[in-house]
Amino acid sequence: MKYRILFAATVALALSLTGAEPAVAAPAKCAGAARAKACKPAPTALAKKKASSSKKSVKVARAGRNAAKLTARGKRVLAGRLAAARRQAARVHTVEEPLTLRLDGFGQPLLSSSAFYVVNQNTGEVLLQRGAHKVVPIASITKLMTAIVVLESRSGLDEMLSITEEDIDYLKGTSSRLGLGTRLTREEMLQLALMSSENRAASALARNYPGGRAAFVEAMNVQARLLGMSNTRFYDSTGLTPRNVSSAHDLSRLVIAAARYPLIREFTTTIERYVHVDGQVKLFRNTNGLVRNPDWNIGVSKTGYISEAGRCLVMQAWMGGQPLSIVLMDSNGRNMRVVDAQRVRLWLEERPELLAGGRRSPQG
């Protein structure tokens, strides 16, 4: 018996030195009082289970706190990302969806725009029109006239201009990527006003005009009269006020006049541009997605939107070797002004005889 005890003690000592644990066979039965109750796990296993459960509780509590923080701090970010994803999906759907062309009883395309006017700039022939003389708010289409007045003033394009509190939009509350104190050249302000429809840039251009805003607005109205835009009135340089009004017919004249200025042609059709703003390099894009479409040859482009005007688009676009002035006012839906332009193009492509007049070079 002594030898057995000595042998068992030696084995246990050897196992403890090697870090191993002796195998313990589970008892076949629980002795004594345990027969009346279920067998309990060993104290060590129970402690491990409690520790594991405690860790899980801590993790769950931590995850709950993190979720609460995410909800509090990331709600707007997540909502913004979701909205952006939906807009992107809508764009993809619109692009991939086959373009349908429906005609009215006179064989003209059915457009969603409440007023439109399409004229051949070479021949003066009106190809399409509806409500062409109806006077309506024109939103940021205004900025084409803003550009003409700036260029006609012969003011230095290299002169540095600053964004001040006077350029903040308190009428519509629109945002801007040009913060207070931003300094850019007059040329850069002009490009951002035309390409990205930056309202603060357009405001700064008028504010820095000889004689200030009042003189600038007066010059806009003088130019309108010189161009024969009898249904047009301007009250600011941005188009944020619905008091800036015109007709599709008048705006066609504005598009044709704007096409005579190389800088307006360049800036309104630039796809995108990186600009140094407040110590950062920011990417500004064109508000008209059609300038990125290789199927289009666009000479002048400008979009516009305020609630009173709806979605607007004016362009000089070349089709069949002819420069066309296209004006689409108050399109029904965010992307419908682009869809309407595509429908006009498709309708004309199916009727090449309408563009069979004299031809000249796109820069003529």
C-alpha cells in the first residue's frame, strides 16, 4: 500500500513539473446527498463559466453603449450616405433605362418641361416650342447674364476677390463650399459660378463690380434690352430670387449671346476642376451631367433650380453640324430636364431633314 501511495505521489509531482494535468475519470454516480440532486460541476469549471458569462455581459453592454453613440453621432452621416446611395442608384437606373420617345398629335415629342424652345442658330428656324413667351422665374440661368456683364466690364480677371458675409444666401438658405474669407481670382469666381453654380461666387462678382451690386444689376438689364429680351428682368446676380424672370424665347437669345464669349463656352462645359480653397484642394463638378456624355457636342450649358422655377436647363448643342439653342424650363422631376434634352436629340436624329440647312464649323 505504501508503495502505491509513493508511486501515485511521484506521478503527480512529475505531471505538475511538466505542466500537464492528470486525467480524472468522471464518477459513475454521485455519492451521498448528490444522489438526490443533479451532479454539480467542479468549482473550477463553474468559476470559468461565471467568468465567461461576465465577459459576455461586458461585451454586450459595451456594444450597446457603442450603438447608442453611433445613433447619436452618426445618424446624420448614415442618413446622408443612404440618400447618396439612393441618388446614385437612381442615376444608374435612369442611364440604363431605355429612352422612350412619345409623340403628340402633331408628331412632336412629349416633354415634361412646362415651357421649351429649340431653334437653329444658323437659320433661325424654330424646331420645337411650347409656352415660349410665358414669363417665368429662371433661377441660376441668371448666371449666364452675370458672366456677360463681368466680361463686358473688362475688369481684371487676375484680381483677387474675397467671400464676405454679404455673399451669404439668407433668402433661400443654400449652402456653399466657399467659406467666409475665401480668396480667389475673378476668373476662378466666374468659373465656379458658371460650372458649379456657386452662388457666393456670383454674389462676389456683382459686389466687386464698379458701382457695386446696384450698378451690376442695372448693367444686366441693359444687356437684356440690347439683346431684345423684352420679357426679362433681373434683380440679382445669382438667380436665388424668383423676381429674376424671363421666357424660353428670351433665354434662347441669351444662350446665343453667351456662346460668343470663349470663356463662357469653356467654363460652362468644363467637366470638373480642382481649386485651392481655405488651404484645401476641393473638387468642383459641372451641374450638367450631359457635358460628360461623349455623344453630346455642347458649346454652352447652364442649369438652374429654385422651387419657384423648377428644374431648368439651357444649352447650345451641335447636332447634324448645326448649332441649336435649347431651352427647357420647369422640368417635372430631378433628372427630367436631362431626359427631355435626350428626347429632343433623339427626335431630331430621326428627322435629319430638319437640320439639312447650311453648315459651318462649331467655332463659327
